[in-house]
Amino acid sequence: MTSLVIAEHDNASIKPSTLNTVTAAVAMGGDVHVLVAGHNAGGAAAAAAEIAGVSKVIHADGADLSHGLAENLSAQILALASSYSHIVFPATAGGKNIAPRVAAKLDVGQISDITKVDSPDTFERPIYAGNAIATVQSTDAIKVITVRTTGFDAAATTGGSASIETVSATADSGKSKFMGSEIAKSDRPELTAAKIIVSGGRALGSAEKFTEVITPLADKLGAALGASRAAVDAGYAPNDWQVGQTGKIVAPQLYVACGISGAIQHLAGMKDSKVIVAINKDPEAPIFSVADFGLEADLFVAVPELVAAL
């Protein structure tokens, strides 16, 4: 029994989501191999070989794999699939794009967003926005799985000594073409990898107030900025800041929720945070039910006072 983890990388280094996925794969038992498919991705392959728990790195290098197009990457995975009992992806935008294609081509059911491994064929995953946990058992010969990265600790980036095997890149599918990318650049930590997140909600009232009140606190704490769906829909914050079931799932060491009522879809995205601090003037706000520390106060008064005290 051997698992194949599909690495997310930038051709030079491995992204943190891969480390959590390796931990999940190790819990499934057997050997763990990692596929690094990219272009001039030797650095990423070498980094993958250092990950604790990995016994082999499969390195596929070709220009058609340089941007991780789902059509090409799924073909590369399918070329290797028969050798594995489990094919494991992080449940990121990339993983969710590729995994269903692989599962469909293999004619197996996909097991999505797992948070626990009970046995090699049995897994737990949240349903109903995290209000219930489903236990799923699969009898498929090859199990295609996506892993909720916040459910597993990151594997150590050192201590491994995996061999690196080079395989031929599959041919371009011709079904898609990379035209360009527009990437938001920020000096702040990336939201899903940040250890501290400060989020604002609809109560802020405007994009200007969001910047005026929330940004100084994030600056003081060295935090990433997040937002509720309501704040994003109202135009107070960009879409890539959205935390929640329809946004990003996060589990930082510290999550500070300012003016967020705690709708169920938001709680589903952040309730695994280690310490949750809520600031809201409504004592009945659902956010207080998951908060470790709650402050019933007007955020326009409390947040500036907190910034001044830090």
C-alpha cells in the first residue's frame, strides 16, 4: 500500500499545504511518495525529498507542466495512478481543480476534505458547515482524496532522505493554454499560512473604515488580513481575504474577529483556530460561542484602544 501526494509548489520550493497533506498520507499507512510536476522544478523536488515521512519523490519536468494546468497535471497523475492505493491532494483551489478529473477518469468516488484518517479505507470529513462529521468508507481500489490542511499538523521540512525518481512528462493535452496571471502582492503573510489573522465584518460600514480600523491592528500584530463574506460582498475587502465555507479555511495561532457576527459559514472557516478573540457590541452574536476571549464593545472604540496599548 503506497500513497501518492500531489505536491503544490512554485518550481523552487514546496508550499505549506503539501506538508499537511503528507501528514495525512502517513496516517493512511504504507509508503508515501510525492509527485513534483513542473518545469525546472529541481529545487522543489529536492525540498520534497527532505520532508519527514516521504520515501520517494517522483519528479516530472516539462514546459507543459510549468503552470499546473489541470488538464496536463491530471494526465501526468493518471500515468502513475496504477501503482498507488491512495492519491492525495491538499483541498486547495488547485487540488479541488485536479482531483475530480483524476477520480472521474479512474471511475472512483472522490473523498473530499478529510480531517481525520480512521484507517486506510475510512476517513472523517465535516458536513453541514462543520456542524456534523461524516465517517466515509471507500472500497475503491484507488482512493482519490483531498485533505483539509487545517485538520493535520505540518510534516517536518527536514529529516527526510527520500530518493528522487525522474519520469517523463506527459504530452500537452492541447485542451487549455496558460495566458497570464494577475497575482495580488502583499507584504503580509499569506492568509492560509498566517499564524495571526485579523478579520473585519460588515459592521465596519465601509472600505475606508475597514482600512482605518483593522489595518493598524494587523500591522501591530504582524498579521494577515481577513474578512467575512458580508464584508467582501459589500465591497469593504477584496475577495481573496474572505474567510469561511465559501472562502478560505484557516487555523492560525490567533484569530481576531472584529465586528463579525459569526454566521455559520464564517465559523466553518475559522473555528479550528488555536485562540479566537471576538470584539462585537452584540452580546448575542454567535461568534462568542466559539471565542476563547470575547469583548462586548464598540469596535470603533475598542480596536484603536487595543492598538494604542500594544
